[in-house]
Amino acid sequence: MPSDDRRDDRETEKVAIVVKGDDSNGHSFEEQTESIDISSVGISFYLKTSIRPRSIMSVQLSQSNLLGYRGQVSALVVRVETVSPDKHLVAAEIL
């Protein structure tokens, strides 16, 4: 995502996360992964599960040094880029 489209610069930080939501077929899923980068308003990560842009998901963060907290947040998927059939780059806005 180009930096001029973002409301805040993201910093590279690998944080263990658990993502819950609905996949592109409307079925519930839960997947453990890690963040690629993060800010107070956004996060990006890879998922094996295919999801749709504009969907809402729950993201459980382990301790983030950049954000200074851990816990669950809701996020809006703003971009999904399929890297391979089982690897999807997700960019989400923290709500």
C-alpha cells in the first residue's frame, strides 16, 4: 500500500496474532500468523485463508512494543493480494 494512502506510517514489527472472521466463502475461520508491519491505525499480515476486502475481522495481538499493548481489536480489510493459492497478503485498518 503506498505510504501516501495511509493515515499513519507503519513500522516493521513481527507480533504473533490470531485472526478470526469469515473466509471468502462465508465460512468462519481462525488462523494463527504474525504481523508484517503495524501502526496505531493499521496492520498487515499473511493468511493462508482467502478473505474478501471490506470484511470485518477480529485480531488478537500478543504484546506489541510499538503499540504498547496486547489484546483484541476489530479490523476492516482494505486490501487482499494473493501471492500464491495459500498465501494472501492482507492490509487492514484497525477500528
